[in-house]
Amino acid sequence: MPPAESRIAGLHRLGQSPWFDYINRTLIVRGGLQKMVERDGLGGVTTNPAIFEKSIGGGTEYDEEILTLAGQGLDAPAILDRLTLDDVRAACDVLAPVYLGSGGEDGFVSIEVSPHLAYDTDKSVEEAHRLFTAVDRPNVLVKIPGTREGVPAILRCLRDGLNVNITLLFSLTQYEAVAAAYIDALEYRLGRDLTIRATSSVASLFVSRVDTVVDELLDARVEAAADLAEQRRLEALKGRAGVANAKVVYERFRSYLNGREWQLIAASGAKVQRVLWASTGVKDPAYPDTLYVDELIGEHTVTTLPEVTWQAFKDHGTVTRSVDRRLDEAHRLVRELAQAGIDLERVGAQLQTEGVDLFVDAYDRLLGIVEDKRARLLEGGGS
């Protein structure tokens, strides 16, 4: 690898775009985000309520704007809305050259529909349209979770030409539902002589959380195992489900690209709905800190890296195509887990429900932070 190219920038050569799983005002205003674009080939930014909870609650950089908006009579939800829209809009502007230089294939910034709407199709559609219009940038992706109620919302938004980041996917079946929705939406637009060239989507599969749950289930089975050989066999399955699950999903993704249905749409200018690897930070310190990046590199993919993982991969990540290696091993692991009574579809359903709950909690805490700051600043007590 040429010494001038960082490991993260090197991912582009293998068809993968690195996105930063964090945002804050200082990073944008002081040029940090711009440097990441220039130095490391940053391809996009993702946000969610937990990320904004850290950025807005972690210091005083938003206080001046909170005070100004509070002085205008805005309540906490309206202030939070303005803060997040301002950050996403500004990040979109930083990433605009990436978007233009890639022909609209990359350079996106995501903003999330309120997690409180995860099980409400109509309100999700309404809110997605509001956010898409409010940001008013061609390189914004509106995030909608791939819940049972979210899938028809995703379909409707894609039919309307919105860019959608489908979040909180954990299983093959969940992925298949949203991949089908994307193809359906593009066919719908083509059938009505509507352009499909500007419509973009990513399907975000969460990786490390799968291992968190599966490892806990395996620990329980190890404890209940009758003999040492069985214990060792079960122990050997730990820390491997997240990557195996992702590789099986990527295999399914490739089958869509090779299918006649997709190729007909692609000939009309459709963009690939890339698979995005989310939750790539390692939760168990026993595992290599770049595990979920190293093992899932390949074309038509996005990897989202929180700051710790970003720095770790820059330092010692392995830049080589890996996402479609050892597929037989991935399928075998899924079978072995099933034999141990662990169904990855059931795990995925559990994780999706828990994921919505986690984002709802983060959103509510974030709203509380903004309300506390609003009240203190109006009283002149500072932050």
C-alpha cells in the first residue's frame, strides 16, 4: 500500500465506502469532517438519537443556539429538531463534493425519523418527507427502521423518490424484505415514467449486536452441557455469528444483482442499494478491535465506523477483500447454531425490538437534555 494512502482510504479500491458513525458541531465547524474527507476518503456520515445525545449533551457547543432558539419561544422538541437539521445540512454540504464526484453514488449524510414512529407506517412516511424537505440536500438519507410497519413506509418513500437508509436490520429475512421493497419502488417509478437515477438507498445490517446476544445464549448452553467436548464445541461458536450472518446476507445481495429483475432496472440507470455494515464497534474486548471491519470488506458495501473503530482501523486494519471469503464456513456456523437451538431469525427479531427501544430511550434522554439546557440558559444559569 502506498504510504500516502491511509488504510481507510484504501477501502475504496475494494468497492467499500467508509462512513463515520458520529457527528457534532465542532467536527463540522472546525474543519475536522473536511479533513476526514480529504485525508481518509470519508464517504458519508450516519446519525441517530444516541449519537446526538453524546454530541449535544457532552459539552456547551450547542448552548448558544439553544439559548437563541429558546428566546424565540421554541420548546425542546422544536429546538432539538433545528439542531439536528442544522448539523445534517452542514455535513451534507461538506460531503457535497464526494456526492458530485461519485456521480451521486456516495457522499451521504443520514438523519433519523423519530424512533417513536417505528411502528406507525403513515406517520413515518409523513416525517420522512418532512425531514427530506427540511434538509433540502440531494445527499441526505432519511433513516427508517425495517420493522414490519416500517417496510411499507420505506416502500412508499422510495416510490416518492426519497433517499432512504433502512436501519435496524439484523437478519436475512429482514434484509430480503427491504431489498424487495427497493426493487418494487424502482419498478413503480419506471412504470410511471419517473426518474430513478437520483433515488438512493442503503440497507443497514447491524453486526456486533448479533454476537452479543448469540454469545449469551451460547454461554447458557455451555453451562448446561453434559460433557467437556460439548462445552468446547459450543465455546468455539462464540464471536462468529455476527460476521457469518452478514456474509450470508451479502451472498443474498449478490444474488439480487445477478438476477434478471435487477439487471433490467439497472439498465435504466438505477443505483445499487448497497449493504451497510452498522454496529461495527467491538462489544467484547476479547475480540480484535477491527474484527467487524476486517471481515466484511467488498464491493457495493458501506462500513460505518464509530471513532474508536475508525482510529483502530487506521492504525492496524487489514485492507483486503473478505466479505465473500469462507462462505461455506458461514453457512456451516448458521447450521451449527441452529443445532444448538439458536435461530438467527429469532435473534434478529429480538434485536430489532430491542434496537427500537434503545433508540427511543436515547431520544427521550436527548430531549430531556435539551429541555434542561433550555431552562437553565433562559434562567441565566449557564450550562
